[in-house]
Amino acid sequence: MYRIDLFHNRQVMKRFLLLQVIVVLAFIVLSYKWAMIVTTIQEQRFFTNIIIGILGFLVIVCFHEGMKTLLFKMISNEQSRSYQLKNGVLLTFLPEYFFNRITFLTVMLLPSVLICLLLFVIFINLPYTSVIFVFAIYMGYCLISFYLVFIALKDKKAQYFEMTEDGLILYQQKPTHYTHKMND
């Protein structure tokens, strides 16, 4: 068992937020280039792109977290879900619930994949530059999910995962009881 603490080290959080900004900017450029090849883009003013991008992102985050909540409800009816806003990151997790690899990967990736497909369909029908901004900001938001999935895939020994308010705990075998309350 080992922990991945995401929020207590301020230096790491600053670097992560900087990486999110870089990812957003990269996706704006790459999406814009791709869109110019595929379709005729309806240009909008920069301020309009920013405002619609942020508002659209907030709506999409609600859908994202709603999908995770629905998945959690399907996985565990009796377990209560927890929501927490920490360092600008909205966390939805099942405390004291141990995910196997496949379930963990599904819960972390499915909302991102479905929303990206939805944004793609929206962009094909409404090729506005503000949709590119919504997509790019959302990809920056998904970076934490992709990071946790990367960790899960990288460590072949880890078979069970527990999401907590501080980060992620990886286990080699399914815990028989709630073991990480002890100092380890």
C-alpha cells in the first residue's frame, strides 16, 4: 500500500496548475489548427471566447461530476459519495471504497471520453471558436484524471485503488478492513 498525496505539497500544486495552463494553451492551438483543416471556423472575439469558454466549462464540469456520481451510484448503492473543493479542484469520491483496476479506469476515463465526444459533435454542428476554448479548458481540467490513470497503469502491482480527499491510495491486494487510518 502506498499513498499519492495530491494536495498537501504547495509546490507540487503550483507546478500542476502551471501544467494545466500549458495544456489548455496547447489544446487551443492544436484544436484550432485541426479545426481549420476540417471545417470553416466561425471566428468570435477573444473576450467572447474567454467568457463562453469559462461558462461552458462550468456547465461541462457539472456534467462530468454528475456522470462520476452516477457511476459511483451504480457501483455502490449503500456507500455515500463525498464532494470536496480543494485547491481549485472539485473532487468526487467514494470514501472507504476499493476499486479494482478496470472499475477505477472506467470511472476516471468514461466521463472525459463521453464529454469530449459530445464537444466534438457540438463543434461539427456549431464550429465556433468558443467551443474550442471550452474543449481546451476541459482538457486542462481532465489532467488530474489522466494523471491518476497513468499512475494506475504504470504500477502493475497495484490492483485496488481508494480515492480519498487527499489523493489516491494504491493496494496490491484488496484490504480486508479500513487499514489506512493507522499511521503507516
